[in-house]
Amino acid sequence: MTLTLDLGNTCAKLVLFDGDTVKEHRTCVHADCITAIAKMLQHHPAITRLCWCSVAAPLPLLERYLAQLPLTVKQLSPLRPPQGITIDYTTPETLGADRLAAVLGARALRSDCTLLVIDAGTCITFDVLTHEGCYLGGNISPGVAMRLRALHEFTARLPLAEAEGETPLLGTSTDTALRSGVVRGISFEIEGYIRRLQAQYGSICAFLTGGNRFNFHISSESCIFADDFLVARGLAQL
């Protein structure tokens, strides 16, 4: 069994795999990470590998703990990509390892075409991996909450709209106009990326992941696959 650890800016995500099947997953704050890992190892003695990545500030105590574990421990770094993967990114030291893990996770599910991974969280990231295994790069865009807050904070009278609620094609109140403008705008943004990449690279397989992925109305023509565990799946391939 393989345990994966994704250290984000504020929390850690643990996912346990038995082969390609997700058996258990949990989220914790960084301060509780060692305890959470220890409990997983205690409850699942069949774990033989721990694969991890981090975009967090250095956590020396956790790193020392991982280094002394009596199992195979592998870290994903864009500076040292897995065999068969090349990085066509001029500053790999600034590339978030979770972004690389996400495209590797998509590749584990579909290796026959060029991949676009859209991760909708605090920010929305767009990352492309060719079917030959070359990470071409990607873009970073503001997420839903960030856009709604910017509309409120950088104007004099617009309220702070909630992300949840009606999103008609055309808003019929300031609240729905703000929400629809943001949520549907992101949907059109995603569909636009897919169309443009299809025009340039031919067949594109798009994956949507992240905590806010359920908010968007995506055309069925875009052929998007949804998966909550792309980053973990990519780590499990190490």
C-alpha cells in the first residue's frame, strides 16, 4: 500500500492507495501531520511506501520524521522529475510540485493524449502535459472567492457576494450578477482554454480537480473528467 502526502500552504492531505484504489483520505493542519501519519501507519501496517510533495514553508521536524520512517519515502520535485518526464519551464524551482503531481495523476489515468489539468482551488491553475511526457507549462488565475472579494474591495459600492447560490446566464440582481459574472466567467475561461489547446495540439483530454470544481457549468462538448485525487494519484506513481 502507498500513502501520499500533499503539503499545501495551510493544510496537509493524506491519501491511502491499495494499488490504484483510494482506500482512505484525510486532511489535517501542518501541526497535526506527524500524528496523522503515525495513526495511518499504525492502522495500516501493509503500507510500504510514502510519497510526498510540498508547496509549504520548510517543516524541518516533519522532514526529519519522514527521513527516519522504516519504509520507502520519495519526494516529488520539479527539479528532479520522474523518469520519462521532462520540464519545459524556465523556472522549475518556482513550479509548485503539486501542479506537476496533478498532471502525473492525470497521466496515470490517460496516457494516450495531451493532458490539460485544471485545479480549481484558492487559485485556478491550468497545466499541460504532452502525451510524450513533456510538461509544457501552465497558467495561474484567481479563484472564485478571490474574484468575488476583489470586486468588493476594489469598488466603492459592490457588496461581497457569496460563492454559493443561483448563477443565471444573466444576473437579475447585483448579487446574481456578481456571482454569475465570476462563476460563469470561469466556466467560459476553462472552455476557452480547451478550445484553444485543441486547435494547437489536436486531441486534448481535460481533467478538473480541486475543492471548487463543482461550482462550474462546463459544456458537455469540452469532455472534462473530474477527479478529486489527481495530485495523490500522481504522487503514488513515484
